[in-house]
Amino acid sequence: MHDVSDAFLLQMAEISAGLFGLFLVGMLFFVETGFGPLGSEREVIVRYFRASTRIVLVLFAIPLGLSLTLVVLEPGWSRVLFLLLSVALVAANLDTALRVQDVRQLTGSTILLVNEVVGTVAVALLVLLPWILGGFDPGREDLTWAILLSFGAAFLSLATLLLSVFDITESDRADT
């Protein structure tokens, strides 16, 4: 990988922050209005969306936080932040993985299941790759791979959640 400039990292932080904010507003709006018509399956879907929101927020926090720390702090702080966010990410991934099957059974849609499989592979890769490339002392270029993978996984998950809303509302209409 080429040298990673401060400008690139700051641009990644800006884009991630913008999408982070839009996603948060969108999810708050959906929670306020979108879960209303659901019947008995409401609790299963709400729990999954809560878990999915958590993982997308952590996925966006990696390019946002890591990019900023790589620009303004010593490299050791970036590694500590990456380690902490990696632990949160793996925990969030396990939570969504445990909940996705119930939602798939309710809606009949496989888009969330496919996203979960792809997302789990991306999480494993983005958590391990900097340590594989840089050893116990991953550098700026090594951590940039995690930033890029995290941003891509967050964007994919965001799009999948958005598209799954159509499956959920369609499933709800079929039940009535």
C-alpha cells in the first residue's frame, strides 16, 4: 500500500461521520414510525434491528475514530483504540449472528442472512489483517486496511438494513 496521507484519513473520517449521523437519524425515525404496524413478530425484529444498528455504528466508528487518531495522536493510541473497537465489533457481530435466523424465518428474506455471512467474514478480516500485516506493531498503512474494510462493511450493512425494511413491511402486509 502507498503511504497514507493525512488528507485521505481526514476525508475518510468526514465521510464516515456524515454517514454515521444520517444512519442514526434514519434509524431513530424508523424506530419511531416503522415498528408500529408490526404484530407479534415486533419483538424479534426490534431486537435484530437494535443489534444491527449497534454493529453499523461500531463499523462506522472504526474509520471515524481510527482515522482521527492516526492523524493527531501517537501510533500507540491508534492501536489501543483499534483493539477496543475490535472487541466491541466482534461482540456486536456475535449478537447479530445469533438474531438473524429468527428474522429470516419471520420474513422469508435471505438478504439479512447473506449480509451476516459477508459481514462476519469482513469483521474477521478487518480485525486480523492489521495484526497479520504489521505484527504486534501495525503501522498506519496496516490500520488503513481495517479502515477501508470497516467502511465497506458498514456501507453494505446500511444498504442491507434499508432494503430489508421493504421485506419486513411486505411480510407484515401479507400477514394481515
